[in-house]
Amino acid sequence: MSEDARGHASIKASAPPGRTGASEYHPTDPAVRSFIASLSYLKPNEVSQVIEAYRFSEKAHAGQKRISGEPYITHPLAVAKTLVEWHMDLQAIVAGLLHDVMEDTAVTKNEIAARFGKPVAELVDGLSKLEKIESQTYQQAQAENFRKMLMAMMRDLRVVLIKLADRLHNMQTMSFLRPDKRRRIAKETLEIYAPIAIRIGLNHVGRQLQDLSFQHIYPRRFQVLTKALKAVRGNRRELLAKILNGIRNKLREAKIEAGVFGREKSLYSIYHKMVEKHLSFSQVLDIYGFRIIVNDTPTCYLALGALHSLYKPVPGKFKDYIAIPKENGYQSLHTTLIGPYGTPIEIQIRTQSMHHVAEDGIASHWLYKDSEESGAELQIKTHKWLQSLFELQTSSGDSSEFLEHVKEDLFPDEVYVFTPKGKILSLPRQATVIDFAYAVHTDIGHRCVAAMVGHELIPLSAELSNGDQVEIITAPNATPNPAWLGYVKTSRARSKIRQFLRTQQQESASLLGKNLLGQALRAHGISQDKIPTAAWDDLVNKAGKKSKNDVYADIGQGNTPATVYAQRLANHEQVYADGERTPASLAIRGNEGAAIQLAPCCCPIPGDPIIGLPHKHSGLIVHSHTCPEIRGVQGNEANDWIQMSWAPEPGILFDTRIKVTIRHLNGMLGRIATAISQAGASIEQVNMDNQYHGLTSDLHFLIQVANRQHLARLIRQLRRIPEVIRIAREQQE
């Protein structure tokens, strides 16, 4: 059963001749009669089209039952009812009634388009799940369907509203499902659909989805908290009345017209606070909040001043979301006051228009005339967010990675920072300089090396705080570091870094593969540049690749040995030998990236005799001839090894390990480190072992040198220190 949908444009102008109109249809079901009565804001001909869609859906789902035993039509009817409560337009309501017919019946998209118009068909198609491929896991299918729905949302925002109405009713009627299925659907709702509702401003729907998910994931905890909250209502009734009266009287004294409402926090938000702050229920004092609705924006600030003179504000607990709205368009003043008996009081102050947007988000565009301006602004923000999701999906490796990025994007808890020109950027809490750089521009992110905050130089990993003004420092040759993935917080930065690294790895793997294939072809006496295009085309097609570069990358990544492709090319009737049959060694420069990796077990450096072994998904692993890893390799296994040679690029340093045995004296580690530095090498890591009852010590260094000659100079310098007993290169067994 589907839980998604989409829409735009207009339906057929009126019911075709011979079809039942609103005045001629008299349903016996009270739910259907109530639904038709609720359509009063539509035009009469539009009501007729909604009735036609209902009857079409009823006929299509005839004989189908929900797990509860109810006729299946009760579900699309409930979805359409929610859309009517939001005053959605004709096409959205019709799509809500039809949202499952393509997925669960024989009705096709063309039939829907012919009967109700192409826009409705597009909405319904966007809400229909893809057919699951046999080899797909549930998680992969979920990710693919989610990607499809978001792409439909990009074309029409109504898709997400229909989807949320669908998911809300499914969550309200899940009690008949198996417990494990309830938990799975509830977890997906809590991780994806409730945050989406909140992200687009549908806060009341988001809260309902959170509470329903909490109830199905942790039924026992839900029951215990429900009982505890019910008891608290009675115990705190007098206190709440006292606070409400105090607020109303103070506002009256200040001649401020306002509606004052007490509100109980949702069960999930109480539970989330208990988990996040390690509190028991009795320690959560701010179970109740208060909302103040005033006539205009200036009065919001006047009301704030009046309340701060009534009760003392808690320092650091004031937030002005009117001056700087949240990304989902939410606007309010937030403050926390210390009320009677030391009780913390959370207060939100907003106008009626802000309240509509805060509760109903983009649906307020259809619901309320007074929020048209803010609703339009919210739709622009929502479109920008959807555009950012589109960028994510184009830069993500697959649907699962895309879904991971979206989940990160849905839990922002924002901080607001400034560019040097004063532009405000919203980032997730704990966002770093790198997140900021990628938020400004992808190229700025790729080339960033440091940043200035308040005239102070800070590293890329530094977390940003509210109000920071950040200036990014870039370098022309800088590139993303894989280590950045360990501390970035935004999905945009993460996806851009991953995309860059994938591209870099693809390029380096392709270059390596080309060299490896050339070496393998020379063993057959074939020159790579003389292979005819027809032979290449035949090889690419039979290998299931898109291009020659894909073949090279396949070799460079270790997926298929170069010898396999070389043999296929050698067997092709149009390939001619050029007389060379001496396999040359493959030269490496040291800057090939992930395609060629120097083995950490022996840490070879230029000057060491080396040999390479293709490794699936890891490219070519290079070892020294003396490495324990290659001892005893024989038979067919030995044929996989590739002779290698060095052609290092100037300025590149290579890791190697040395063990220095010294007489154990205070300050010796510092003297050794100084000598290594003076020799032009750098220390990456050091460990110490005490030997012979503390009389000597072994120092294990991971250092970087240019080549064997550089290492030899370093060792000679270390031997000049009298306390050094022995020096040797180390290999990991």
C-alpha cells in the first residue's frame, strides 16, 4: 500500500455527460456524506469531479480489504479528508483519493490522465512505489522509493502533503499489523516523515507522527509516560492557572491585546528530553509551555518586555526567530522565565499569521488568507531545500547514500553564522568551518585550508557558534581530505567531499589501469596505441562497460586482472603484434592516490626493489621485495604479481618505519626527534618500549622521507648520538 503522492495544473473542466454529478449522488455511508459536505469551499463542478474520483477509486479497490477488515476505500477517503482539512485544491484531493490505484489495482497512469488530467496522473505516479527488484534488500528498495518521491516533490510540492496525509492515516491505523512491522514503519516515520513534516513547517503533523511512532516503537514507555502525565495534570492545575492569570494580567496592564494559551508538550518531546539530558520524568519541569498570539510584529517585542518584568528570564534562553526565521519559515520569540516556586516557563510569542505558518507550514498557503505573504516565502524556502536535495541525489553514489544524507539534513538544530558581507547562513549545530565553506560554494569547500573568525585564525575542524562571522582562506591547489568526513555535519558537504574523492579515485584508477593493461599487452607483443577501434568497441561491449576508461578503471580498482583484458584483445582478429615481447616494469610516482597504495606492512620507499599485487576494490598494493607478505608466494598466485619500479615526483615524501634502540636516559626522545627533524624528515608517529630492566629503550618511529638515500643520511645522523645503540628499518609481521 502506497504512502506517497504529487500534483499540479488543472483537471477536466466538468463531469462528462452521463456521469453522476454532486446533486445526483446520495451515498448511504455517513463518512462519505460528511466528506462531501466538507467540500463546501470548492466550486460545484469541482465537487462533482471529487465525487467522480471517489467512485472511481471505490470501484478500482472493490473487494480489497485493509488488514483491519475494513473496505480498502476507507484509507484513500481518510487521506482526502485530511487534504480537505488543509483546504487543498481539486487536483490534490482527487490524487489523494486515487493515490493507491496504480500500485494496488490494474489502473494505469494513462487511464488516470485520460479521466482526470495529466497533472493528477503525475501526482499519483509520484506516490506509487517502484516495483521491488528481486536482488534488492528492503533498505535498498526503501531508499529508491524515497528518492523517487523526492524527485516528484521537486516538480510539485503537493506530493509531500498527500504523502504525509497518507502516512498519518497509516500510522493511526497500524494496530492490526504485526509488532515487528509496526516498529519498522514507525522507525521509518520517526527518522524520515516526521522530520520532513517539521522541515516544511507542518509542525502539528510532525508532532502527531512523532507521538504515534513513539507509541509503536516503545509501547510500554509510552503507556508509563501517558499515565505519569495524566497524574501531573491534576497536581499542577492550580500552578498553571496562577501562571496563566499572571501573564494575562501583566499584558492587560501593558495595554497589549493578546490571546494566551497554555499547551502541554507532546509525549515524544518529553521522552526525547529525558533521554537527551538523562532525566527522570519528575525532573522534567517544563512539561507545559505558553503561547501568546498578538496582532503585529512590534507587539511581539512589547509583550516580551512585559513578561520579562513579570518573571526573571533565564540567561541564554532567549531566541529571536522573528528577526532570523528558521529554515522552514518558522517565526516566534522564544524565552524561558523562572515562574512561581522556581518553575521554568517556556513562552512563545508570535502573530496570528506566524502561528498559522508555524502550525501548518506550506499548507497555510491554502488554509489562511492572512498568511499568503509568509506562505509564499515559505514555499520559496521549501523549493530551495528541495533543490538542495536534488543536488544531493546527483552527487550521491547510490540511493542508500542519498537517504543517509537526507536523514542528516532533516535534523539541523540550527546555528546562524555570517559571511564577511553580512549574509546569514543557517547550519546544523556543531557544524564546522568546512560545512560553512561548502554552504558558500562547492569550489570554496574544495579549496579551503583555514578560516578567520573574529580576526582569529581557526582550523577547518573548528565548530562554529551563533553569530560567528567566518572568512574562508583558500589555496589554488588544495583538495578535499578524506579525514574531513569525520567531522563535517551537513549532508551537502559530506556528499560533495565523497563525490570529489570518488572522481579522484576513478581518475587515478583509470590511469593505473591503462598502465597495467599496457604492460600486460607488451607480454603478448602488442602495442596499446595500435589496437584498432573495432577491437576496443568489441571489448567494451562484451565487458558490459560504457567506455574504454571504464575498462581501465575496472583494472585499476582491482576488479579484473589486466591479463584477462589483454588476452581478450590479443585474441581479437584485428589486433596485430609489433614484435615486442619483453614485459616492462610499471613505474610509480607516489601521487597516484587511492589507485596505488604502498603497503603499510613494509612501507616501501624509492630505492627499494618493489613488486605489486592487484587487490579487488583497493587498486594495486605495492610491497618491497623483502616484505614478509610476499614470502612463500608461488604457483598461480605468483603470476598475479607485477614488477614495479620507481619514478617519484619531486617533493613527495613516503612513510617508512625505523626502530632506534637507546640507553634509557631522560630527554633522549627529544634529542632523537630533533635529529630526525634536522635531517629533513618528519615524524608521523612514535612509540616506546622499555627493555632490560629499564636500562635501554626501543623507540618505534613512523617517519616520512624522500627515498633510501634520504633515509641513509638520517640514520647516519642518528648514529652520531652516543646513546644510540642500534638502528634498523622495521616491518610489520
